[in-house]
Amino acid sequence: MDNNELIKLISKYLSGKATIQEAEFVERYYGHFDLQNAAPAFSEEEWQILSLGMRKAIEEKIEKVDETRLVPLYRKKWFRYAAAASIIFLVTIGSIVYMRNKSSSLQSDPAKGGELAVNDILPGGNKATLTLANGSIISLDSAKNGRLAEQDQATILKVGNGLITYDAIPPNGHKVEYNSINIPKGGQYGVTLPDGSKVLLNSISSMRFPTAFNEKNRVVELTSGEAYFEVAKDIDKPFIVKVGDVQIKVLGTHFNIMSYDNESVIKTTLLEGSIELDKNGGVYLLRPGQQAQIDKAGNIKVLDDVDLERVSAWRNGLFYFEDDDIKAVMRQLERWYDITVDYQGAVPKNTFTGQIQRDITLSRLLENLANSNVHLSIEGRKVVVKP
């Protein structure tokens, strides 16, 4: 490969037009490139700046391989180092190449040209509404930090972007009031409950909870969606999460509940501690690494040694796919990017495995999914999937 071909290949990689084989070639053989001669138009000063920047970026990013690319789960650490180096090279050296080829545009479907990038959709963020016991509604994403409301048993504070907390006192005979937090499509939000327990809610999720817990127990209700719980320990007051006719009882632990209407099962996964799952008198005790699945018919199955990284990926800012079909992938994207999906023609049978950041634009994410058997395009807030 001569220098001109290498420059063109790097430009294709940056613009999203490289084939899977070309991208793999760049990442695998970056170390064999004659980089000085590959960029003959660079001045000596430019080259020194780029080289130093590349070295620093590799040191900083060695554990975080290109967040805009689907990272295979099977990749070993030594290869992640190599990939990090190649990617930083492409970002630093290639940025000049890209600036000199501004006509390049991001795309996944060649027939659509630059349409994906032109019609791009931003990722989700910290969005939610809080409904108080008196019926008033607070938009949390637009509210300023500080005191949001005063209730009989609590002061509600917004303490940061994406987090509210309850400063509560025991009800002492007062009527317990209930609030609800509702997360829309394309949103997520965190709540610190009156006892100090922390909950992070995913898109299209809602939770009902008291402004102060009583002296016997701590009960909240996940009315829809997905939530990750870090429960403050209190051996005298069990923490109970209600999900439909299921009760999950804990004393202090970390666990995740996924209960979306368009998913085939409700999944309760234990990461730390222990929980007791009670459905219509049938009790199941879970240990860390186990997941209880409840199907639409009410049948319960307990899985051992599930992938906890996959379960908690969303709270760590990642999509995590493992042999997921296109519909399973798109259901996650629908919730996070606030889109609809239109399948035209036969539904592709491809499966997808890998991790990718949730904070990139939709077009950049779709580039990682598109291949010769899956063609994707954006039309308004709709993604069209074709074989």
C-alpha cells in the first residue's frame, strides 16, 4: 500500500465509509505503517505535536478503546492497547486529513449518502419529571440546583445534573405522602431516597415512593422500566421493591430490575448482598450473580452466573450487546434516542456482539451496526431497517 492509498484509507475510516475489512486492516496493522511518509504534507512541528498528543492520548485511553466504535467483547488487553494506539493515530493525524476532505460525510446506507449525519439525533440525557403528592409537576432537567419543594416530611433538593435527594424526617404519625418520578424516552435520572438508598432510573421508567419511610419497612414501587438500586443497610427495616405482583425484599444490597412492557421477561439481577423475591407466595432467595426472570405467564426461572457487566452497562454509560438480534438492539435505541423503528422487508437475521458508548449521536452508533446485510437510515425521528 503506497502513501496515497493509506491517506485515502484513513480518510474513509474517519468518515465512516471504510468497510469492515478496511477498518480491521487499519487497526491491526497500524504499527507497520510508515507514519512519517504517510503524511508528507505535515510540517515537522505538526508531526511533533501530533506524535506527543498521540502518546499522551494512548496513556490516558488505554482502558477506554474508541468510545464511538463497537468494541468486541472478546478483545484481549494487549489488542486493546494496539487498537487504542491506532485509533488515537487516526483521530490526531487523520483529523487534518478529514479537514482537508470536508465533503466526506457519515453514512451507513450508501444509497442515502450523507443522510444519516444530516438527520442526526442526539443521545439521551438527564431528563425527568417529579410529580408531588399534591399533583404538582416539576421538570427536573430544567430546574436549577437547590431546593425544589417542601413537603410535610421532606425537603427535596436538586444536588446536581441528573440527581435529586430527599432530606426527610420520620413521619411520626403524620400521613405519609407519595411522590413519583417519571423518566421519558431519551432520559435517565437518579434519586437519593429518604434513607440514603440510591436509585438510578433508565429511559421510560417510573417509580413511586414515600417522602419518608415508616419505622417498620422501606417500600417503593417500580411501576415501569428499569432501575439500579444501591440500598442503604438497615437490618431493622427491610427495603422492599414492588414490581406488579412481585415483591423484592432486601436489607442492603446492589441489584437491577428491568421491567419493560415490550420485553418478554422481567429481570431481577443481584450484584451484591442478597435479595428475597416473592411472587404469590413463592419465595426465591438470590445470591450475587443470579438473575430471576419472570415471563408474561408468570413463570419464574433463575439463572446462575449471569454477565453482571452487561446488566449494569447502561448505568455505566454503555450499550452492551451479546448475540442480540436487530430487534433487541433497536428496542434499546428506541428508548435512549427517543425514536421509532420501521422494518421494511424481511427482518435481518444478523446478531450483534460488543460494547459502545451511549453518549454518541445516533448516526455514529448506526454506522457500527450497518453491514452488507443490514441497511439503516434516519428519517426524522424514525430509523428505517432494511435487509
